[in-house]
Amino acid sequence: MPMLFIHQCTCISPQQTFPVADLAVWHQPVNNKLVTIEPAYDGIPKGALRRMSKPVRIGIGAGLPLLNNENKPDGIIIGTANAGMEDCFYFLQQIIEYNEGLLTPGNFVQSTPNALAAQLGMLSHNKGYNATHVHLGLAFENALIDAMMLLEENPGNSYLVGAVDDISTYNYNINLLDGWFKDAGYAAGNFYDTASTGSIPGEAAAMFTVNTHHENAVAKLTAIETIHSTDSEIVKSALEDFIAKNLPVGEHIDVLISGENGDSRLIHYYATCESLMNPDAGILRYKHMSGEYPTATAMALWLGCYILEKKPIPGHMIKKSPASVNTKHTLIYNTFKGAQHSFMLLSAI
């Protein structure tokens, strides 16, 4: 499959990432949750905005700036695990409450994961390819792979690829009861040092314009791979093969963007990944900024582009400083609940 050249990217997150990024300012969790900082949404009609659910709202807020008249992609591809879940439950509750009588159509229309991709298409009058991938912790990765396959068939095209997930009440309660979120309050930077299970819930939307043309690109996504396993040795072997296959001979990973999230049950996966890095490689963490959610790798990819644009790396992200300020190859590794794993190799132009 061809590599993806990333030309534009946006991110609405719990940090100051939109419309102008300032990562030196670090916002802490509120009520043990990292919630998005929402902008004014000047480009969305007010009548439509009032009816939008939160994931649709932040997704459109991040995506519309990349869908201007000068940039008309040939398709829109979104990855999500839970977007639309809150409205789905509102609608189901109304069926019971009103005895299948007069129901609110807005909750029904926005109760499916493809609501974001559909509304982005309608608002931008884009009638091209429109798809949503719903694969839990690999939803965003599958959206990127879909774009790669489309570009292999249509090399002259371009696509808007993105991901969104929010902290819905239903999913938060289920994951809290299942032990995936910490039940005590932590400062976001401290949970890396706690020997406890669970993480801090988060949410965000990140969008990217991709094609196969290197002119004026920010970065290139050289390769991506996903696996399902709970065996860290299998993960290690897969990563070794991934690096050997996709990294040019004589070159090495300059920066590892790790999905480490403070969950003691998952730390051995990240430790295994770190052990394969060159001694000069830097190790960065970001989930104290984003929190844990299924498509958090979209924010990691946005951060990778941010770093490759030669912007300063905030000190609070650094677990191990890189030997050089010139980053050429960045590896993004993440695991979702220890069962789904992904590797992304991002390189400078």
C-alpha cells in the first residue's frame, strides 16, 4: 500500500490544540475526566449546532476547516468506537417512556456512529466516498488503512481521515465498573507513577487531509500495522518485523510516542516496545493530556505531525529525552485494553 502524505491536521482535545496549539499550557482533569475544550464553532449554522451531539459537534468543528473551497477531498473516512452511543440510549429510553409514540427525531438521526461522516459530507456538499469504521481501539487505524487502499486504486485522489470519541455516560460507567478507569482522583501527570489499574477517561477529535503527493506535506505516514494478541512476546516480534520491514537500512526510530496510560496491567507492553528502541531514541507520553479512549492514536498522530513541524516538545510529555532535536522517524505504539495493538511509522518529508 502507498504511504500517506499528511497535508493538514486539526485536533480538538482537552488541551489547547485548537484553533492555535499551545501545549506548554497543561489542563488537568476535572472530576477525574479529561474533557474537550470546545471552540465557538463559527463555521457551523446555529440551528444545526443546537441539534448536534457532542462527538458530532467536536468532529465537525475539527473537520470543517479542512473542507474549504480550496480543498475538496474525494471522500470522508472516520474512525470511532462510541460516537453516537449517548443519543442511541436517549432514543431507546424515549421508546419506553413514550410507549413508541412521538419520539425526538434528532436523537434518532445522531444515534449511529456514521452521523459525523454523514454530516461532514452534507455540510461541505461532498458526495464522494463516505465511510465510518467502528473497530473499538483500532477504528482510526482501519480508517487510515482504508484511505491507503483507496489511494492505491486512485493515486490522484485525496481524503479527509479522522477519528472522534467522547465520554458517554453509558460507556464511562461500564468501563469504570470493569476496572478500566481509576476510581480515585489523580493529577494527570501522577498516574504514570501509580501502581494501580485503570486510567483517566478522555475524549477528542482529530482530522487529517491525506493524499500521495509530497509537495507541501507536513509528514508522511510510511506504514501502519495492527494485531490482536494478549501475549507481549507476540507483540514484540510483530514490532521487530514492522521496524525491519519499514525502516530504511541504517536508520533508526528517533522518537517513540507511547500510549502508556497509567494502567499497571498494560505497562509490560509499553516496556517491551521501549526495549526495542535505539538508545538515542526519545520516549514521549501523551495520555496525561488526552486521557484514555479508543481512538486516542488520532491525537498521537496529530502530536507526531506537530513535532515533525519542528515545534518544541513540551517537557511534561518527555519520559526520555531524544538525543537529537532533529526528528526524522517517529513510531506511535498503542494498545487498547491489552488486546488490540497498533504501530504507525511517521516520517519527516
